[in-house]
Amino acid sequence: MKTKSLFIALLATLLMGCEPQEDPMPGTDRDTRLYTPHIWATRTANAAEIRIQAFPGDAVYRPYTIATPDEFEVYQSVGGPDDFKLLANLQNDETYQFTATTLTAGTPYYFYLKSKKGGLETLSSNTIMVVPATAENPVRITTSQGFPIEAATISPSHDRLAYVNTAYTWDNGMYGAASLFFYDLATHESSLIQREAVFPDWSPTGDKLVFCTDQNEVGTVGYRPQQLALLDIASGLITRLTAGQVFNLNPAFSKDGEWIAYASDEGHPNEFDIWKIKADGSQKTRLTNGLGHGMYTGNMGLGRPCWSPDGHSLYYGVLSSSPEQDGIFRIDLLTSSIEPVVQSQWDETGPSISPDGRRMAFFSDRSGLSELWLYDLENDFYRQLTGTTDVFEDNNWGKIEWLDNETLLFVAYPGDSSGHNAVYRMGI
């Protein structure tokens, strides 16, 4: 699972030229090993620049010495991941990168490499997928802030956002918690909705906002419940939709505004399933049974459910230790059947279906880092949407929304010194 901390570690390794880290506790009688390499790539219309992490980015003690590789073998497969051939043999010039050229835009390419040194076991990297394309042009719509903007959702009128500030504090910094805000896109000003509140989603008509609330309540044996709540925009009245010793998260309105899908550990503490509930708090129904994993924050573990435009299906992503449960799935609400949509060797979550129901945007680490990808549901075709600009996806708290059939809204880390997330829109 790719998080911001992993991205920072990979970037730091690249900036250091992938130099081996000095062992903080050198010893004697230690064996020497290579480090299992990790690769990731950015791409253009006809090339892929592959970066190599050949050393760990930390400085922890290890009871062995990490050796500098003598060379790398780069393998490539075109069109699918089943026909790898040796593409290049690289002597280690300590640049730790390789550019694959003369690629064809729109064609999937797969790469992995082997790290080699005489007398030591050869180690293989992860496999990555790259789809060359012209550079995308994401447009930042929030100004630079002194705090992170997370889990942003845009109003149907496109005039303001609801978002989470995970670093919010009050009473001169004495207290702090992830809290929910509005952001006015005309004035670029923020206003507090509720402290200790996360995961907002607008109703289709824009008169309601559903979110999760945790007002520092403590349940049995230290358990902290988290409930669904509904904000009436006109009156400012907040009504709770759920109660009890449960932890609910990631609510999403149906396209007609009648239902809210969400994840909950009700009945199985710390193991989550997909549920739905009427917007008035009635007819609560569990839709899956035993997805079988613990929960992390944001999208990690169990991603946000997403409704199909006709309201007949729900899509959701799962990251688990069981390959058969890992991937993006669709629930047919008419038959209660569940089928996989995307299952692969990579981590994939956060599905978002286009208004016409033809395409699915989602987060994936196919390229070695978390990026936005597009899957054509009708033609079984993948397209990589990001990975050529200095904008780095937030697949954890991030939320993908469609402004129309050709425009996406998402949260990313800008390539500047602010270190704080911003909201972008991008035509596809």
C-alpha cells in the first residue's frame, strides 16, 4: 500500500542519488546481501523514465551489510505481463535510472529489473505497468494553505468544496483533530463545519452534506465509535444517522439522493463491510458479509464505495492480505451478486464511475507510485492519467470525483515546498 511516507522515502532516495546508507551499528562476522530493488516510472508520449531504488531509505540497524549492485538487467513485456524479454544490461553508473525509448502511445508496457553482484543472490524488483501518453495538464483550484486539504468533495454547483484538515488545532494548539471545513472557490476562504469530522460527500442537489463524526466519544474497552451525520446546508442543522458501538466511514450519496452507501464494522469490530442506509436514517442494510480485513485511514483497507449512475450497482476497493479479496468489485443491488472489476498484482482502490457509466477512475500503484488510472468498462482498456508532471497523488485520504464525463477532480501533493495537499481538476 502506497502512502505519503513511502513516496517521500522514494523521493529522498532519488535525490540522494541512491547512495548506500551507512550502517549505524557496524559489526563483525556479518554477511553481505543486495537490497530488493524497487522501481517506479514517469512517462511521456513515447518513453518511460524508470527510477531505481537499490538501497533502503532508512538508517535502521540490520544484521547484515547491504552491497552496492554491479549491474542491473531491465526486462520488458509489451501489451501484457506475460512475455518479458531482456531489454538492457546496465552497468551501475550510480545514476539509478533508465529511459525506455521508442514506445508507442496508448500501448501498455511492463517492466521489472534484476539487481546483480558477483557472488551474491540476484534479486528481482517489483513489476510496473506504464502506458505512454502526452503530459496531462492538471489545474490547481485551491490556493496555497498552511495545512493539508484532504478528502475534498465539490458541490453540484461547483462553487465550493467540503474538505478535511487533518492538522486542525484550536485553543492555541492545546487540542487538535481532523476536522471538516467548507472552502469557497471564489474567495478562497475556509469556514469550519465541525471539529472531529471527516469523509464528506455532497447530495446530488447540493442541499445536504453527509460526513462522519467523532466527538471524542469512547465506547466499551476504549473503542471509539464514529457515526454518520447529515448537514442541512440551508439551516446548518446536523442530524446523526447512526448510533451505537460502531465505526462508520466513507459515506457516498446515490445519484438520486435517496441512499447513502458507506463502510462499517457493525457486528464485527475492526472488520468492515459495505452498507447502505436511507438518507433519513431508515432501512440500514449490510451489502457484503466478511470482507475480512482490519481498517486503516482513508482509502487504505476498504475504499470509498461509489454508485453507478443508474443506482443499480455499487463499486468499492479492497486492500487485503488475501489475493482473492484484493481489488475493485461491483455489487449488483438487484441480485446481491458481487463480481470483480479489476484484480491485479497491484494495490488499487478509490473507484469513481463517470456520469455516463462507461469509465472508472481509480488509484493504482501500477507505475510503482500511486497515480490516477482510467479503466474503460466497455472495452477493457486501461489508461494512465497522471505520472508526467510534478503532482503526486493522495491515494489515502484522496477522493476522485467527476465534474462531467471529461473532467476529474482530485487531491494531490504539489511539487513545491509547501508539503500540503491541494485540489486539482484535470481534463481527460
